[in-house]
Amino acid sequence: MVSSNPSTSAATPARKSFFGHPRMLANLFSVELWERFSFYGMQGILLYYMYYSVTDGGLGIDIAVATSLVGAYGGGVYLSTIVGAWLADRVLGSERVLFYSAAIVVLGHISLAVLPGAVGLAAGLILIALGSGGVKANATSLVGTLYSQKDERRDAGFSIFYMGINLGALVGPLLTGLLQVRLGFHYGFGLAAIGMAIGLIQYGMTRKYLPEAAHEVTNPLPRSKYGVMGGIVAAALVIVSLAVAFGLLKAENLAVVMAAVAIIASIAYFVIILRSPKVGPLERRRVYSFMPLFIASAAFWALFQQQFTVVALYADTSLDRRIFGWEMPPSWVQSINPIFIIIFAAVFAAVWTKLGDRQPSSPLKFALGLAVMGLAFLAFIPFSGGGANSTPLLAIVGILLLFTFAELFISPIGLSVATKLAPEIFRTQMVALFFLSVSLGTTLAGWLAQFYDPETEVSYFLFSGITAIVIGVALAAGTPAIKKMMGGVR
């Protein structure tokens, strides 16, 4: 059944609340917590699994190739949100796509845990990338169904949801990293599989309580076109297989290919939405207003996602990780940012709620986030060139605090503004467009890591930091024009 007004059910007040928000926010909060536990728990040890020597339990992959693969994999996760969003809007609806995607993620983590070598790595990462894309786009879209478009609690609700994400992101690397050090990489991957399985079971037990809008297929694909779409999928698989077989697609160039695919997909998505006869003039202007935010988001994530490439390498080589004579696993550095998110997400949510319609507009929040991200990279410079284990742990804590502030200005706000600017029939697919900006940025984070060298790290951090600040200033200058195109959306 297709509702003529999907926001109606979202506007209906719930009898019970979760910190003043719809009760189902708690269920989605918990599901995403476990999904992020598995995702970040696995990713916290992934780079080390790739480049550690075989005698240390790793695969012995060249560091430059390993960082590129991590970026390409991360980009693939967000790129696959296209598939998850399209299936939700055209075939199955968000809540069913979320369920099936979570099951695929479980299979991916099991593959990493039990299959040896490159086979397990390839199977695991492909399955997790495909499944995680469906989970991310549709979990976010389902949060959007809990609120009417003009509900002032909307940004705060996404910030609370984002805090749940980071509870999982905090605990995941701590436990998988500890198991990796004590028992081996495959035990860490196995724990990630258990976490995802818990999230899948919990969602299966609560999905029936979602509002009616969560079950809708907003723009159903005619049955007559099912065969055509199946043919397109089969053709895509054949092309990828041939590219691998003839050496056109390989580990060394995967990040560049993924970045190109993300750019092409983004352009195609904008064209499809803007040319749709079902999109009105006001909706079309709002889509145009999203374009500079898309570019700013990609630039932000190209730096932020270096937590899993450059910062991970830095933690393994340059950081003094000794605490009272005990050396903590390098993957534990990945849990610093989530700790700060848990502390400050509620603070930011409270501030936005308190300010109401006096809070900064979304474009200005993006500009502030980019500027702070630039400052975070500049903060590496005083500690650069010191050699192995020379950077104090407190220094990386301070730098990742800046990462956190930058993230809170952009990530939850980006998720929220994507749902607010979305044309009615492209609700989930606009969320996918935001994730495409993350895909592009994440892939670039892996590609940029090849230019990082401890011998020249000052110039690397200086260029990255100044570039982010310049983009942030440019976006702030363009904010008045962007706000006009947003047509009343903040």
C-alpha cells in the first residue's frame, strides 16, 4: 500500500517516549548499536590484519595497498547504500531491506572469522559492504519516519541515534582488539559476527512496531520491469568479473575505480531525481541546495575516515601506547572518538533543541565542521617527525576530540538534512545520496593515505588542514544563497 502522505504516520505522537522522542527510536538505536559494534570492531583490526606479517597472524600485504583496500572497502559500504535505498523505495520497503541486509552482514563476518587468507578477506568484505549499505541507508530512513518534516526534535533525534551508533563503535574495537592480541585476528572477527547476530535478532523481534510509513514502498517498480532490472544486475556482475579476470580491476587500483564509480553514481542520481516528473519545483530547488553540502561532506569524510588509514598507521608506529608499563592494542585508538561522541552527542542535541529555530542553519554547521576538521590535522604538526612511539597518548586524544566536534557538526546533521530536503518519492534515495558523499570521501581517505610518509608528514598534515579550512570558509560565504534554495528547510 502506498500512502499519499507518508509524513502522517510520522507525525502521530507515541504514547511512550524515549528521552522525549518516539519510543521506536530506542529500538532502532539498539539495532544500530550492535551493527556498529560489529562494523567498527572488525574495521579496528582490519588494516593490521592486512599488512601484519604472516608470522604475526596477518596477510603480509604491502602497506600502501592495504590502506587503499581499506578505503575502497569503506567506500563500497557507502556506495552500496544505492542498492539498499533503491530496493527500499521501489521493491521491498525500508524495514524489510534492513532485515535482509543485516543477515548478509552476519554472513560476511562469519566468512572473515572462519575462511583463511585472501578468500576469507574477499568474501567477508564483499558481503559486509553489500549488507552494511542496506543497513545504513534504511536504518537512517526509518528514523526519519518517526518525525514529521517540521518537527523541531528531528535533528536532536538523529543526534541521539548517532550516539547509539557510537556506543557500538566504542565497545567493538576494544573487545575485538583485545581478542586479536591475545588469541588472533579470526577470534576478533568472530566476536564481530556474534554482535551482528544479536542486532539481527533484536530487530526481528521489534520491526512490527515501526510506523506504517516504514513498511511503504514509496515508488513501486512495475512488475513488467523486474526482468529488465535482473538483466542489468547480471550484466554488471559479468562486467566486474571480466574486469577482474583481465587484470583491469585489481587491489592496486581499486580505490581509484571506486572513487570514479561514486562520482558517476552521484551525478546519475542527481540527474534522475531532478528530471523526475514527480518532483515539484520547490523539491527540485531543495535538491540543488543539497549539491554544495554533498561536496562539503565528501571533503570532510576524505579527512575524517583517515582514522582507519593514516591515524591507524600513526597509532601503530608513532604513538606511545604505554600505560603504567602496559602497551594497549593500537586498535583501541579507534574507540577514543566514540567515547567523545557519547559524551558530546547529547550535549549537541540539547543545544540544538534549546536553540530551536535560532540554531545555525545546516550549511553553516557543515562549514564549521570542515574548519574544525582542518584544525585537527594541523594539530598533528607539533608532534610530527619525532620517530617511533614519540607522540604522547594525550596528544592523539586531543586531536580526536577535534575530530569528534567536526563530526557532530556534519554527520548527524547531514543525515537529518538529507531527509528534510528529499522529494517525497525519493526519501530513502536522498539518504543514499548523502552516503554516496561518504563513499567518495572514504575511498579518497584510502587513496590519500598512500601519500603519507613519516618523513614528510608535516607537509601532508599542513596541506590537508588548510584545504579543509578553505572549503569551510567558502561554504560559509555561500550559506545565504544555499538557504534561499532550501525553501524554508533549515
